[in-house]
Amino acid sequence: MKTIYKSTILAAIVLPLSITASAQQTAAKDTTLNRQILLEKEFAPTLQDASKINTLPAVHEPVVKPVNLQYETSRPAINFTQYRIKDTGAGDIMTDIDFSKKRGYFNFGAGSHAQINTDFGYRILDTNTDELDVFARFNNLSGKINLENSDEKVKAKYSDLLINAKYQHNFELIAWRLLAGYENTGFNYYGSPFMRNPDNFNINKKQSLNNFSIGTGLKSTDSNEFIYDAAIKFNIFSTKYGPNIEDDGPKGNIIEGKFDVAAPFGADKVVGINMNIMNQSFSKVKFIENAGLDKDDYFHSLTKASLNPYISFKGDSYFLKLGVKTDYAIDNKNKLVVAPDLKLDWIFADKTKFYANVTGGINENTYLQIMRENRYVDMRSRVAYSRTPFDLKAGIASAVISGFELDIFGGYKKTKDEHFYVNGGHMIYGESIVYIIGQTGSWGNVSTPGYYDLSTSHIGGQIKTSLIPHTDLSAKVIKYFYDGHKIEYADYQGYAVGKEKIGNLPELTLDFNADIKPIEALTISANYHLTNGRKTLIGNEFKKMKNINEVNLRGSFQIVDWISLNAELNNVLNQKYETWVGYTHLGFNFMAGIGMKF
């Protein structure tokens, strides 16, 4: 009843906001959407997590995480800096399609370790008033992996399926959109267990995460001087297994709503306000109730409401935004966070600018977000939300020399109740810490969360050049500094407080990318990545993790303007390394494929 009650209140708040925005009708076509197919991608198999080949980074810009009700375009895993077994995605290069000639794309790749990468997109409707796009993707991996600290080989399994559809009808001043999607991620817990007798662990069964999504919204078109965007989205998620094969996994739903409105004020100013609300709730969690525990003590619901008023100024050489973010979380502990929302871009010299961004707020850490961050998390864990009162990024970027870009940047971020992952049988629930004698359940190596207050500062630089004929080069280096407090974890005596740099946090990251085009149709790419200085907590010991040291090569040949061939060699040095302890990444592997636009 509590879940139904909260969802009813949430819908009652959000839906009227969406309906209000529909007062205007009949419309000019949204030309931006008309030029770009939904989720449209160029084929670059297996590079999304393992390398950034052929995706030269632009000059560094501070990133603000907006509330985004669009569908995930990547598989339920994380990005380049958080590494998976091996990327099985379809790449992350976004390209335009000339819809006067082509309306869709199809990409297929296959390689070692039973890798298959396929994605497809097509614009079914493309008129002045109606647009209908569909997108589908299937990726698979199944192969033996050599564990980092032994000669043992284990079989790692991964698959993901994603199907999305988007319909948009354009009126004169507004656009109405309807979205629906389904995603399924399957994987096994192949990681090396931290137990002496792992016979009861099952590394052959595949865990499964399902998510159904549906959403609708109204958005003003470019011809509308009054700017607004109202949307609502539902996610219904479920996991197949709990901590044991005989247990059903956690199930629940997430409802999100937003209403953003802005209007010009004078010739160079805009005033606006962004409002967002999110509720996550869980259905019955039987393995918790079977243990005689109260579900709401472990899998309680979370509601977050946000209010963000702002005013922005734009001149010939500057852009300035002044705002404030107010986030309120309703959970087992209710918290209010008030954070700045400031942005400055100032061109103070020819092709040279200073930029700064200060933001903050509540980080929700929803079930879907955590499963994408670390899919090997213990099913008995629910990661608590964290609070960021201050997150500053600033730098100077210059492109004074034609064909050469330079960016020097730095930042400081403070987060309260930041989570990290513990291996070895500990279960930590916020302030309540429980020690489990050994890991129990069907899975041999899972992560459970602990919390600490973390301050992170960083400095770095990035260069990009095309001064060498037929070549694009880029390099980026970042040095990190940490100060952690109130690190809480369970040890054999039950409780301890320490101060260590843990949680797989790197001291240094380095990326080098090179694209060489000996002829117009052929691109040869190379990428090198280094991450060092990480530590993690295993049981009650802090241990240094092996550096990530990876080289990847790729070639792409454009046969004609609508078809290309691709081949790649990944982890050429055949390095063994881990993101989450026990889960060694794929060693040397290869793949080849074809990409088509039609």
C-alpha cells in the first residue's frame, strides 16, 4: 500500500505539469530530430569500454549530469573508466544520416571468445508531422579467461539485448513524443572466489537483469519563444536470482518526472526553473523476508525531489549561468542538499577561453544505476544515496594554433556517504554493519557496499593535433588526490574505522589515441590506456590492484559511402587486470565486422 500510495502521489504531481504544457498545438518540424536517427551509431565494435579508438576527444569540458529521461543507449555496464570483462557494445561514435538518401543502418561484427555485436536502426516514418524510429542491439560474449593471480581458466558469459522505439508528432509550437523500450542483460559470476571451499558456488548459471520502460513528454519547438520540456517515464525492473539460485532477485519500479521551463528576459538573458521528481520502490524481497528481516530496513523506497531556478547571461565573448540546486531525499534518512549551479565560459583571448562549472546535489544510486556500475554487487545489498554539496571543474582551453588544441584543467569534489565495494563476505547497510562468516549463497565473488566521506581533487591536461599530415593525435593525463574520512567496514572484530585510499580509485590515468589515414578510405587507429595506483579492501586487508596497461589497434576501410569493413585487435599486450577483485578482464582478442547505411 505504501508503494502504491507514493506512486499515486508522484503521478498526481507530474502528470498535471505535462498536461499544462500541451496547451499549444499544431507545428513546425523539429529539424534537429529530423536530421538524426534515434540512437544512431557508426560501427566500432568492442571499443566502447576497452578503448576510445577512432573517437578523438574534444577539448575537455566540465560535465554536468542533467536529469535525462531518454533511454540508455549503452549496455547495462559502465564507461571507459570502469572497464568490464570486455566491451561488447557497438561503439559510441554518433553520426548524421542524410535522410534524403538513407534512413537506417545495420552493423554486424564477430570475433574470438564467441563475440557477436549487432545493432540496427531505421526511421520508419519521416514526414513533417510524424517521426517513428526503432533501434535494436544484441551483443554476446562467452569464452575462457585466465584469472589474474593464477593459471586457472574460467568461462565468462555476457549478453545484452536492447530494443527501443520512439514516436514523435510535431505540432506548430510543441512536439509530443512517446518512447518504449526493453533491455535484458545476462552474465555469470565467473570471478575467483575468496573462499577455501568454493564447491557450493555456481559460476555456470547466468544472472539476468530485465528492464521495461515507457515514457511520454511534450517539448517546445525552436519556433516557440517560450521554452519548456515536460516528461514522465516508468521503469519496471527485475533480477532473476537472489543470493541463491532458489531465490528470486529484487524487483521494483522507478518513476521519473520532469518539468523544465524558461523564457527570454531582455536581449541577452534567460530565466528558468527545472523541477524533477523520482521514486524507486521494491516489490516483496522474499529472501529478506525468509530470513526474518523487514524488507523496508534493507530495500526501502527512495524519493528525490529537485528544484533548480537559474538566470543566464550571454554576450559576444561570454556565457554565465547563476543558479541554485535544492535536492530533497525521502529515505530511511531524509536529507536536504542545497548546492550551487554556476557555469562560466569566457573567451578572454583569440580562440582561448576560461571555463568553470560548480554544481552538486543528491546522487540517487538507484538499483539500475548500481547494476550498471557493478553488476557483481551482492543481491542482498541496496546502495544508499550520496550527497555532493560541491563539485568544481575549471580550466583553460586554447586553439590559437590551427590544427592544435590544448586544455589544462582541474577540479575539486566533496561527497558525503560515497560508496565503495568490499570483497570477502562483508555486508554493510549504511550505519548498520553485519559480518557474515564467509560468503553464503550461490555466487562465488560478490561486492558489498561500505561508505565514507570523500574529497577528490584532480589536475590534468589534454592535447589534440592534426599538424602531422594524414594523422590525428590526442593525449590526456589526469592526476588524482584523495582525502577520505569515516571509512566504515566490518573486520573480524566487528567494526573498524580507518583512513585509506580505497574503492578502486586511480592515482593517475593516461590515454593516447592516434588515427592515421594513408588514403581517404582507410583509417588505422591505435589506443593506449594506463590506470595506476588503485587499492581495494579484501576482507580486512588493503591491497594494491594491478595497473591497467592496455594497447588496442583498429582498421576501418570505407568501400563505398554506404558500406565499410572494420577489424581490430584488442589488449594486444595480453594484460591481466581487474576492475572488481577476482573478475579478470578479457586478454588478447580480435574482431571483424561490416557496417552499412541504407
